[in-house]
Amino acid sequence: MRQPFYILFFVFTLFLSCKQESKEAKEIAKVTVALDISRFDREIADAKPADIPALKEKYPYLFPSQYPDSIWVDKLRDTLQISLLKEVNSTFGDFKKESQDLKMFYQHVKYFFPEEIEPKVVTVISDVNYNSPVILTNKLLLLGLDNYLGSDHKFYQGLQNYIAEGLDKKYLITDVANAYAKKVVPYPTRDRTFLGQLVYYGKELYVKDKLIPFVTDAEKIKYSQEDLDWAFVNEEQIWRNYIQNQYLYSTDKNLNKRFLDPAPFSKFQLELDSESPGRLGRFLGWQIVRSFMNNNEVTLQQMLNLSAEEIFKKSNYKPKR
């Protein structure tokens, strides 16, 4: 006779959760955001040598003082630069969708972090600097649009597939959110354990849950949907492997290379390696932090400052079977 009560309790809890999320979404939609977006990539594409002084005055941070104007004049004539600019223009066009995503992102940022001020947004080309496609400071957000032309683009030939797969414009807002997450998630300098690293990356991904809920989970972690499905299906097996090998409190840095750093696959040294996506440790850390937030009444800011040990112990994390 007790089963109907538990079902009713679950439905009631789910109803309250959805109601709270709906109320939160309405409040976020009311947040005022005034974004200043400048298309430097367009301006430099249309520039003539005589325009360089005016561009230097408008964007001094893009023109290091040690370089003479002749360097920039040569760039205007460089065939690779011209080709890059054309490809960026073809891919992004009027930048309307991306501008809308940035506005929604900063509405969420200002809701959860009210002290934040929107930076000036400037779109640039970076000669395909895929290691730093987004640069965020307190006052400036630089977006290297040539890092988002599509995984099969000719400019990315020669790159390993797991790198090229992340060079798509659908990941632009993900990389912006990641840059912001790195700003607000404290790095565990004193905790050198594998668990400390799992939870650190889990916090970053949970920040994305809150700041870009309008993108898919696969896009948040930069997986294909198939890779994300694989991770969920094998979550219990991955977790058992970590426990059996006593990885959680290990300080072996090789574990970072095997399970946290960007790579074509995770390295369990088992048959499933070739099937697995890379960075599965980050995925598990994400699920631990999600479980903690579902089971504890704490704010986002409070969670960010808690230790990995406390989050893990209070998460009641149990991987799905």
C-alpha cells in the first residue's frame, strides 16, 4: 500500500522542481543586458591601408605598439588572411543567432552573478588558434571566429579528428561559457587528488548547466550525441573501474592524461577504450556535482566554494545502471 504514496511524492517533487525552474526562467528573461558587439573581422576585411590608423585608435588592444603599420598593411594583402575573412563571413553572416545566444548567456550570468558587467564583445580572426578561441577579461570578450568554420573545413585539414570536431560554430557559446566558468570556479591548488580534478571539471560543467541551459548537454561537454549516450550507458561501469582501481584519492598525474585532458578516447586499458569518448572523468565529475545540487539546499555560489570531498560525500552519487 506504500507504493502509491511514493509515486505521489515523486510527482509532487517533480512538479515543484518544474515550477521553480519556470519561475527562475521568467525572472532571467527580465534581466536587462546591453551588449556592445563589434565586428572587427568585417571591418578589417573591408579596410584599405589608409584605414589602419583609425582601426588602431578604435581597437588599440588588437594592434601591439611594437609592430609598425606596414605589418598590418601587408596583412591586408595576405591571401591566407583574405581567405580566412571570406570563410568567416560566409559561415557567420550577420551574426544574429550568435548575438542572441550571447544576450541570453549574459542574462543568465547577471542573474546568478549580479555583480558582473557585460564586456565589450569583439569578433576577430586568430589564425586558427584553436587552443584559445575565446579570450575573456573583465572588460573584453574576443571571439576568434575562424575557429568555428566546421569540423571538415579545409583550414582544419591535418588536425586530429577529436580537435577538429570541436571547431564548429555550435560550440561558440559553449566556449564563451567555459571561459566564464574558469573565471568563477576556484582551481583546487591544494587538492592534488583525482577526485579534486573530477569535481573541479564537474563544477565547470554545472556552471554551464545554469548559464547556457538553452544548449544541449552534448554541446556543453563538446561531445557528439552518440558519445554522450555512450557515457550515460556505461556510467556505472566507468565508476566501478575508478573505485576498483582506487583512483579517487590518487595523486598520479597520469590519470589526468587518461581521463581528463582532451584526447580521442579515454584510456582504461580495456577493450572499451576505442569505443569511449575522451574526458570521461569530466563527465563523471559533472554527474557528481549534479547529484550534490539535487540533494542539497545550497546556492550556486556556495557550491563553487565547497571542497571536492564535501561535495562527493554529500552528493549521494550513484551511477545509473
